Amino acid sequence: MDNLTERDRQAEELSREILTLARNTIIVNLRFMDRAVGNFRCIPNMNYGFAGGSGFVIYSPWTLLMTYKQDQNLVARNLLHSVLHSVFRHNYVGPGIDRLMWDLAADIAVEDSISGLGRSFLNVKRQEEQAAAAEQLREKLSYLTAERIYSYLISGNVRMTQCYEWSELFAGDQHDLWYGTGQPDPVITSELDLRELWEDISRRMQTELELFRSDTGALTQNLKAINRVRYNYTEFLKRFGIHSETIRLSEEEFDNNYYSYGIDLYGNIPLIEPLEYKDQKNIRDFVIAIDTSGSVKGEIVQKFVQHTHDILAGQNVFDAHTNLYIIQCDDEIRDVAVIRNDSDFDSYFSSGEIKGLGQTDFRPVFDYVSKLLEERRLTDLRGLLYFTDGQGRFPEKYPGYDVAFIIHNDSLNDVWVPDWAVKVEMQTEEIMNL
């Protein structure tokens, strides 16, 4: 920093020593944080308080000294707060996001993760009041990640006055740099694109914690949530099991003017032959199974079923040979519908009736499909799509056709499926936002 007074230089030197002590304390006590803290830069700048970005924090030495005087533990906690924002990639925000609510959600997720570590060197005065607020949210959301908290906040479930109070209570750094409204130091401008590095740090941290079974509570939950593979169900369904080729005139490729000109000029000799083949996606034989056991919520099933209908109906996938079976099943077959055209499809989904609510056993569906194959009612089976929470008994053997389990999973715990099946996990908010 240029044009600093002697007192400013002394403050900068002392603040650097305090931050070094805070960094070393975190690494010594939380070994799994060594790579994250080691790659996190602390850059002095008199124009900032304590502002975090992607892999760095810009701080005022004087602000840091006042924080240290107020509570020595607060420096290490605020530093870890900023580091975890990078680990959880909170700073990558999309257009249209409610800034107040996202800042608050991210701060709550980070502070709750820090408190869950239970380390004395991170204890601060605000912690007890934070715990009471976090518990209120946990009763509604089970576990606290920024995405889940944000969805809850923007739904109007918390009064604005409460949000403002919580924003002060959970704040550990400034977020101006997340939105491009701050003026970062020129030395780091070219290094702002660090997403790949922090994704790698985040995944390695999760692997280390799971490998050594470290009890880090909310921190592990946040790592699982941010590193979870996300699927686009719409694209997945379009590609899974419904592709075949239909012989038909490709009007886009055929120019009728040239064709007619050849007939007129040469007599029954067209200049260009029409392209008769066009690639078209159609269902031949396909099965959709819906877990209607008591553990699967009815409104989630309804949303999934409706979206599946909308995708297939919009793809013009039905033809004269279509056999789409929709099976509702808990521990036994509860309903079977055979869909052969758009009219059947619309009629089935307009009823909206869910049958079942018993226990879960996947085997009856596979037994039923085997029977359909034996009886030649299914002669060209493209695949089976099974919507479920994954808690049930699976067939012991590969059935001989493609299978995908769409798992409704809000727990973040791993759900096992047989290695012959595809697994696509989705959380409630992902399904409800389809």
C-alpha cells in the first residue's frame, strides 16, 4: 500500500502477525483445512473492512486490530468464515438473486458449520444467540445449507425485521466483491477465476472427512450438498430410452422448387431426390414406475409425474407402435396404465390419483415387467424409469434392460442402487422447481 503513514505501516505489520497466528491456529486444530487455508490470500487495503472474495480476503489493518481487541477468537473465526464461503462457493451468484437473502443464507450456513466444529478457539460472544436462530431454521429444514435456507427465506417464511437482525448476527465479512460492486486490489484482479481450484479443495476436504469419519456435522452436510452431482432431469428423460428412427420425409432438407423444375425441364426426372429419412425420437416400449409408498410424499410424486408428462407430451414421442406402461407400486402393484397415444396420456395424468402408501419393494415391478416380456406384450423395451426415495428391496440380478432410479433424497446420505442401474438423485426443491 502506497502513501501510508508510519502508524499505518505499524498497524499493517501487526495485523499481518495476528492473521498469521489465526491461520496457524486453524491449520493446527483443523488439519483438514490446511489446503483451503494455505490457498487463501489475505491482502491489506485501508479502503476495506474485511471483504471476502474467491480465495482471498481484503482487510483493513485497523479494522483487524479493533476486532482483535474486541475478541481475540473473532479474528480466527472471521477468517475461517471467509475461507468457508470459498469452500462452499457461495461467492458465485447468478443474475436475479435476492442479495440480502443470499448473503444471509450463506452467512448462516457458514457460521452454523463453524459452531458445529465445537472448537474452543472459535468460540465468540455471538455464538449462543446464533445457535438459537439456527435451531429455529433446523426445525423447518432439517439441515442448513445456503441453498435450502435461501429458498426458505425468499418464500416469505421469515419477517424482514428478523432477516435484518439475523444479517447482523451472522455476518463475518463483507460480500461486495461477490457482486462486482467492490474495487479489488489490482494484484488479484487476474486471479479472480479460481473456481476449479476451490471445487477441488472442497471435494478433497469432503473425501478426507468421510475417510477419517470426522464428526463435523453441518460442515460435512454443506460439503456433500455443494459437491453433489446435479442432473438436469428434463434432458435426462429426453435421452433415456426413447430414441428410435422413423422413416419420414424431411421437409427441412427438401426443396420443392428444384424438384418441380427438374420434372418440368426433363420430364419425370427430378433434379434433387427428397430425403426420405429423418431422425425422430419415439417411444416403442417404455415403463415408468412410481413409488407410492408412505415414505414418498404425494405432492412430490404429483410434481414429478406432471413434469414427466409435460416433457414426453412436448416431444411428440408417440406413434402407432407405442406401449408406455405407467405402474404405481409400493410393496405390490397398485395400478397399471397402458398409454398408446397423446389422448391416453392426457387422460391418465388429468386424474391425478395416487394409489398405495404402503411399504416399499421394487421387485414386484420388475417381476411384472418380466411377465410382460414373456407374454410378448413388450417386444422392444427401451428401459424402465423408477421414481422413488430408494428405501426398498432391489432385484438381485440385472433384468436385461436399461434401468434408471430417480431418487428423491433430501438427507444427503448416500443411497445405494445396484451397479446395473443408473442413479439420479434430486432434492425436493429441485423437483418442485421442475
